[in-house]
Amino acid sequence: RLSPEMESGLNKQMTQEAWAAQVYLSYAAWAASEGYNGIANFLFRHANEERNHMMKFLEYILERGGKVNIDAIAKPPQDPSNVQDCFEQVFKQEVDNTTSIYRLVKLSHDEGDWATWHFMQWFVKEQTEEETLALNLLDKIKIAGGTSATPEALYTLDRDMEKEPDEA
Ligand code: OFO
């Protein structure tokens, strides 16, 4: 059975994933309204991924006989000021998320809760992938000229992002 501390940690992480989905949704809506439809498409798809992560936590808590606590979701931050800022925020958010994932991994290890430890490994791998993806996109944006990218460079980038593959 889940310890009370683990149950609360997993619930918090579930809400954190729901918040991440809201952040991606708000950035996607921003990108769409700026005319970056490829970027918007990528961010909308990513919002769905975060919602799937939320569901993974929810299902796991139930599976272990824990109590799911559906809580309020905090407001997403302000709109980004440009494409580079958008992906810098995305990267930062993923790094922060990795920190909270690692905290749960450590707790499961300390408690000898190997089922949760095992469950969390999927997220450890996922976070590495997400951080790498965000870093690669930031590199592409920088190559395109960063905050002083030309409209042509941004157009090509936007079109390429439509083709970024989906993950889990
Ligand atoms: Fe962006 O990742 Fe969820 O966990």
C-alpha cells in the first residue's frame, strides 16, 4: 500500500501534470494567434501528452488502492514574448518537472516502495526525452537567428515543427 507521504506526492505530481497541460495549451493558443500554426500544432499535441501523464498518475494511485484527489490547477504564466522565449519557458518547465519526478523516485527508494520506483522509471526516461527535445528546438531557433530571426527563418521553422513526431 502507498504510504500517506507517497500518496500525497503522487497526487501533487498528478496536478502538476495537469498544470503542464494548461501551460502548453496557453502557449499553443498564443502561437496560433501569432500565426505560428506549426508551433501551435506541436504545442497542442504536447498538451495532450501532459494530460496522458496526468492520467498515468491517476490510474496508478487507484491501482495501488490510494485516494485520488482532484485539485485546483494553478493559472498558467503570462504569454511568451517571442518564439525563443516560448521554448525557453518550455525547457525551464520541463527541468523543474524533472526535479519533482526525481523527488518521487528518491522517496520511493527511501521507502523501499519498489512498485512506485518501477512506475516512476517511465517518467525518468520521458523527462530526459522532453528536455532533449526542448533543447534541440532551442538550438534550431538560435540557428534561425533567435529573437532577431527573420520572418523567412521563422516561417521555415514553423513549417518544420508541424512535422515533429508525437511521443507518448
Ligand atoms: Fe512534460 O512531462 Fe509530463 O511528466
